[in-house]
Amino acid sequence: MFGKILLAIDGSDEGKRALTAAISMTKRFRSALHGIYIRKRLGRYLFTIAEVIEEKEEIDVSALLVTEGARD
């Protein structure tokens, strides 16, 4: 029924529930699951490359935690 499923998550509890549902659908329909991690709005502007790198590392860690949680 579904060949591909795209899921946008933000690390919230609702996003985690959506991830669980998407994984279930992926198994049921033998679909490919693609995900996009949406970061909540930045509260400030980034002025230096070091700040950009630091922000990216925080995002990568958050996305990794969500991904690892999906595997459990």
C-alpha cells in the first residue's frame, strides 16, 4: 500500500509516538522509512563558525538519541 513513508520528528513525545507508529507501518507494508529531524527554532543568531559547528553537533546528538530510541 505504501512504498515509502516520510516522517518529520522533533524529539517531542508526540514525535516519538509518531516514530513508533511509522515503524509499525513500515513493517506492516514492507515500506522504506525516511525521516527528517526538525529542530525547534533557534533563540538567537549564530555569528561564528564555531557557534554553527556547536549547534550542528547538538542537533546530531539529539537526532542520534531519537534514532537509537526507535531501534529499542
